[in-house]
Amino acid sequence: MPVPPDGPEEVRRLSAVNDHAEETEWQRQWAAHRRDHRRLRQERPLMMSLWRGMRRRCPRCGQAGLMVAYLKPTPSCAGCGESFAGIRTDDFAPWLSILVIGHLLVPAVISVERLWEPPFWVHLLVFGAIGAEMVLSCLPRAKGAALGLMWALGLRGDEHQY
């Protein structure tokens, strides 16, 4: 029959001995993951990558030319050679644009309606044009920000993130 420990110090000492003696495979994998994560954060700073992407610049070196066309990212950076061909942002950029524009446009529409009560066609004409302009200017920046964010996090945008 095992002897009970003599107080809290003995319990801590025994649990520390057991923890170090039986390090499991998942603990080793977790420690390796943490090392890789720290290294990735140093090589790919998150906020800098997001900011550069939003400005449509390479998240790695900051050189202009992240987009070949309106929403088509370049396969690789001309300055540093970083490849962006494998990163799929899919619906993230439109979702982000809708989120931002909706939070800006809806309060404006409600405020105008409460203050001046214009007819519906005025709302449609004015806020339709403003909304279209906001979408056209926000969407490529959201695409760049999504690309910068995914690059910094090491994501590809598919179902198999290793």
C-alpha cells in the first residue's frame, strides 16, 4: 500500500517527478509546435503583414505590386520572390468588405432617414452610389489584407492545413 504524502510540498514534488518522468508524445509535439510558432511570428509579423497587404504590397518585403489585376494576386513577389500562388482567400475578402461597409453605411442611412425623411428613391440613388463606390474601393484592400493575414499565419485556404 502506497504511503500518503506528508503535506503540500511533498505533493508538489511527487507530481513534478511524475510529470517529468512520463512526458507523452503529444507534449513533445506541442513543444515543437510552440517553437515553430515563435519562429514563424518572428519571421512573419502579423500586424505588419496585415498592414502591408491592406496597402496592396507584399506582406514579406513591402514592395508594391501584390495584385496583378483588380482582385487577382500576383503568383510571386517581384522583389523577394515570395510565392502567393497557393494562398486561396476565397470568400474572406467579400465577407470582410460587407462587414466594414455595413457598419459604416447602415448607421448613415438610418441617421439620414431620421433627420430628413427623404423619399425612398433618394435613398436608393444616393446610398446606392455611395455603397457601390465603397465596395469598389474596399474590396481590393480587403483581399490584400486577407492575403497578408493568411500569409502571416501560414495558411493556404484549403481544407488541409498541415
